[in-house]
Amino acid sequence: MKSKHLIQAVFFISAFCLCAPNLAAQQDGTEREQNQKTRVPAKEKIDALRLAFYVGQLSLTPEESVEFLPLQLLAEEELKSHGDQLREIENQLSAAKTDKDCIELMETMDDLQHQGIDLHSKWAFEFAAVIGYQRAAQLPQIERKFRRMILQKEGVKGRKNREQKPSAYKLGPGFSESLQPSKHH
């Protein structure tokens, strides 16, 4: 019963975060300006929705939620920081002027990619210690499901929903037409 109340509370908070800006739009100018200063940023709204989604999808008990949610936030922060490091190296790599610079940056990228694998494993075991291995194994699928839900809410079509169009590329001279994509796929 407590779990149901916790889930309802998390969803209520999330819904409030989403509705508050709409209420501010209906107020007069001065109140609107004050509300814009205190408006919850979009990232915080999405984080609140994500956590509520996880609680619901994983059927977390209140005790599990208390342990899981801070752990989830730490994992997201660490993985985001790692991703930022990777993107920075990618940007440096695309701007590199010499082969020597490229080699050094590619070695750094390789190290970071291996660190990323280790980070994901570390967090998988941390989550499993709190919510069990079966539910921890579901986390990547739950995250993808959440992202699809957000994208659909924003009207962005996913790969599966896009209209399939024939390939627009043309082969240059000397290539066989049999390499063209089949129209029967």
C-alpha cells in the first residue's frame, strides 16, 4: 500500500512540474515574470518524470526507492560526465591537424570507451545490490522505453515509425548495379 502512495506522490509531483508553466502563462505580466524566474527547468522536469517512470516500471517499494533514486542520480551524473569527456575528445579529433595528434586522441578515446564499459558494469552491480539482478537487468530497456515516450510526446518519430524510403544514394562509375539496395526489403 505504501508503494502505491509513493508512486502516486511521485507522479503528482511530476505532473505538477509539467503543469506549473501552463498556469503561469495564464497570469498577468508581473506574476508571470516572477514565475519565469522560479520555473522548473526542462531537465529537472524530465528527471522527475524519469524517476517516476522507473519507480512504476520496476515496482519499487518505498524502501527500495529511497536507496535506488539517489543511486540513479549519481549514475546518470557520472555517465553524463563520461559522455561529455568522450564528445570533447571526438571534437578534438575532428579538429586535429597531424597524424600524431590523431593517434594520441584515438588512444585516449579507446581508453575512455573501455572506462565506459567498466562504468556501466559498475552501476549495473550497484543497482542489483539494491533492486536485485532481474530488475537491474531491465534498466537499459526501461531507459529506452522512457526516451521513446518522451520523443513521442514531443512528436519526434522513432526509427521504426519513420516512413521507409528507398535509398537515395547512387553508385559512382565502375560499381555494379547489383550493389544497389533491393526494392523488396
